Amino acid sequence: MKELTVDATIENIAAVTDFVNGQLERLGCPLKTQMQIDIAIDELFGNIASYAYSPDTGKATVRVEDTENPPAVEITFIDSGVPYDPLAKEEPDITLSAQERPIGGLGIYMVKKTMDDISYEYKEGQNILKIRKEIR
């Protein structure tokens, strides 16, 4: 398990992505899978940076763990910001045009569709969001 704690700011999305990609490269992760994970990081860490501590700034921890059977990576995002379960939000109606669809919700929808598992819990004053992706 590897872990990185940084200020939850938009500017740190690149640092978090680089940290996770370093672990993915060590595991021999295929490029397509890495790109899907990068999009998930951008969405999930971006949401923490934008909303968890607003208007202030706090810390966020990103933890990367891997499993062997099946080969997979689990990435956990932890913050002490405002409790928020993004999985509880109603899924967007993707049959509507971009002009008809209300703003918000599409990013987490994409994360749900590209990851093999996603879970959320609020525990001991912390938001804990985990994504899991098999490395094929």
C-alpha cells in the first residue's frame, strides 16, 4: 500500500495522478485502464478539491493498493470535509441532449461505468470513497 496526502486543491490533481500512475506502471497496467483511472482521479479528486472544504482548503489522502487474484488496483480517496456521498445522487438522463440535461452528475456516472467497483462511506468524520479496477 502506498499513500499520498496533499492539500485538496485543483492544482494537486496532477500530483495525485502522477502518484497513482507511478503505482500503475509498477503493476504493468495497460494504457487504456490507466487512462480510465486518470479520468476517475480527475473527477473524484477534483470534486474533493472543489467542494469538500469550500471556501477553505483541507487535506486529502489518496491510497493505492493492489491485489493479485484477480490483478486489480484499489484507490481510496479520504477527506475530512463536508459529508457527501456522490453515489447517492440520481444518475443523469443520458438520453437528453447536452442542452436539455441539467449540469452535474455526468462525471460520477462515467466513473461508475468505467470502474469495476465503487463504494462510499462516512466514518469517524471522514469521507472514504474507493474505486477498484481490474488490471487485464
